[in-house]
Amino acid sequence: MYIANTGLITAIGAFTRMVHAVYRTGLSAYASANYFTHDHHLITLAQIPDAALPPLVAPLEDSDSLSLRDQRLLRFAQVAAAEALAGYEGDPVPLLLAGPQNYSGLQNQLGRDFFPALQQQTDLPIDYATSRLVSTGRTGVMDALRLADHYLYDLGLKAVLVGGVDTCQNSRWLALLDSDGRIKSGRPGAGDSFVPGDGAGFLLLTAEPAVNEEWCYRLTPPGFATETGHLYSSEPYLANGLDAAVKQALLAMPEELPITQMFSSMNGEHHWVKEIGVAASRSSQRLKNAAHQHPADCYGDLGAATGAALIALAYCDHQQKKRPHGSLITTSSDNEYRAATCLVSERISA
């Protein structure tokens, strides 16, 4: 699959190039928010300012069918999808959208009203009849990529829009994280924790590279695996899942091309360090020169938007360094799902 365009909004920028530029400076959007832990410490979040978002259309402002969270996600999606589809002139495209992950005791996924609401909110060329939702957390965009491959090469579509949206402004989810001691706050000793973030990332993918271009940017088929010892499991944590997913992804990566970077969903929690280390060491022959990038340090954990954001940032790097090479992108959900893909820069033959 070939990347034709991207769209991205996070707490550090309102479009892809801005997010990339701010990330490369190392600036962070972490800030205390108006949410408190159970013992009255301020929670740290990375939030998109309301001023960066378009208003809801009048019918949706008064709608009872959308929660405040979903209204916010709708506006995120509008901004990032509009950027990804800017200049697109073909037939309406299916949208394969990753939304927030469910947790035990917390039904968190996007509802059936989200696509009709997005259609009301925007006039983008999206074919909602063939669009689909997935809700596996940080691996959701990778699941959408697998479905996009089917749409492009089995069904013969020319273009597909893949995206992910998630938000930290969800009081029930924050309370769940707080009860598990996972959320960063002013509480003394809360070192093994992470900062939830806001974000939406979209990728316009095509079956063929763009005409009249010298370079193309291709995503390899993603690799998938499961981790039996995940965060909410009582099984031993052996960190084999991400290793298996990475090995699958690398099989589709041309051996003669160097892998210069590894973008991961690692968010600051100690749990994720082990699996990144295991995956990198077991594939050290391919990854020994790859610099590890973990942008959650700047814009927070983007949840379901993570995969698209990491791919968009890698894509920006590849466009700046026009040479044949690859980047590995890895994502790990809070439950058992693990996934990885490679982004490859190639010169288009004359």
C-alpha cells in the first residue's frame, strides 16, 4: 500500500508538518489538567486546545445521541481527515477507523452514530456505506491496514482512508487508570505511569504510487501477534508477542534496505520497555542501526490514533531524506494485541 497523504492533529500541532516539526524539537505538551486522582492530586494530560477545533454543526450541538467525548472525537476526525483528503479528486473512499479500546467493566468503543454524525459534520468524499470501525486500542490502525489491503487488492479499489481517533478527556477511563495506578499525576512516587493524550491520525492509501513522482512510500503488510502476559493478564509476561509481530513485518522488508528508525507506542510505563528490548535484540541483525523514536514523550499516549500518528511522522522523515531505506513501526495495546509494519522509501522506476 502506498501513502498518498496524511492528516494529524495532536496537542503539539494541528496538522502533520507542525506535529513533526514540534516533535523534532523535543517540546512537550504535558500539563496539569482539571482532573484529579482519587486522593486529590492533579492528573497530567496532553490535550488539544478547543481553539484548534472546528465548531460542531448546529444539528449536532443539540443532539442527545453523541456523548461529549464523541463530540470531541468528531472534531478531531474532521481536522485530520480533511488534511489527508486535501486535493483528492477521485470517487468517495471507504473510511476504516480505529476508535477507543474497550476495557473490562468499561464499554468504551465508538457507537453506531459516529459515522452518521461525521457525515453531518463534514462534506468529505467518504463512502460511509463501505466504512468500518475497529476498537483494539493502539493496534487498531494496524488492523485497519490489514482491511485496507483487502479493499485495495482484493476488491480493486484505488484508494482507502485509514484513521484513528482517541481522547484523554474521558473521566470514567481516567478513573480506571487511576485505580490501577497507571496515570501520571502530582502524587509522590508515581513514576511508573503515563500521560494520556488527544489525537487523530489519518492516512490516504492507494494501490499504486502517484504518477509523475520520483519517490514512493510503501507500507508493508502488517505483522500481528498476541501477548499472553499482557497488562490485564495473570500469565507471566514473557514479551514474546511484539517480537513475533516484528519478525512478521520484517519478512516483507527488502533485506538490502537499511532500517534507520523504529517508531514505537512506548509511553513511559516500565511494562513496555521489556518487549521493545526483546524484539530489538532478537532482530538485532536488521535493527542494530535503528534509532528508537517514542513520540508519546511529546504528545502523550494517543491510544487508537497511535499507529497513524507514528506512520505519519515516519513518512515526514522519509520525505526529508530521499534515499532508499525503511522504518519499523510497532504498536502494543493494553490487552493482548501486538502489531508492526514497515514504511519503505523507494525510487519509482522510469
